[in-house]
Amino acid sequence: MAVKAADRGAELIEAVLARVRERIQEDRVEACEAFVRQYYRWVPEADLSDREPLDLYGAAIAHWNLAQQRPGEGASTWGAVGLGLAALAVTLIVAVAVVLVLGLINMMRGGSPNRSQKLMRLRVLLQFVAIIVIMATIWAMGR
């Protein structure tokens, strides 16, 4: 008797669900079963018919485990250090802009070249510090 692709796909999913019930902790089985059903919901049954249940289980569980490692919805990945560094970076960027505008105003008014030189040196120093802080912020975010 020939087995339809639809029947074979349903059998495979049931085999995957049976393996989930065997291997996943009891308190997580229901959620994992729902995940597996949703995971294979839109896969054409013809694509499933050539696969082994163990392969289908492995694919679904790999993604299930990845989803378990992700932070919850709305969870911040910044942390206190990242937020502090980000605030400092924004402050430094604003300081660079203020010093730049002061230097331009001094230059347009024909002010002291000595003052323009000091403002330019301060701007360069602030830019250097801002770049260091921005890089530290990016590093802290990646941890």
C-alpha cells in the first residue's frame, strides 16, 4: 500500500514529538512541542518525506536551544557599563561640537589666533577621548 506524502509528513512530525517527550525536561515539553509544531507548520510535506526523524528533531532542537539562550523580549543587552559609557560618549560628542562652534565664532569675529589654536587643540583632544569612549562602549555592548 502506497503512503501519501501528507501521511508520511505527519508521521515524521509525530516521531519528532515523541523524541521531544523522551529527551526534553518535563516542565519544558509542552512549550517545546508547540515550538516544533510551529517550526514545521509551513514546511511542505513533500520536503519532509525524504528526511529522517532524527534529522528533523536535530534541526528543530538546535533552533529551540538557540531561542532559549536569547534574552527575553524587552531585555536590555546594554548593562550598566554600556549605558554609562554611551552617556559619556554622547556628552563628549556634544563637548566636541561646542568647542568647534566656539572656535568658528572666534575665527569669524577675528579673535585671537592664540585662542583659536587652544580651542583647536582642545577639540582634537576631546575627539580622541570621544573615539576611545565610543570604542569602549562598542566593546562593552559586545560582551
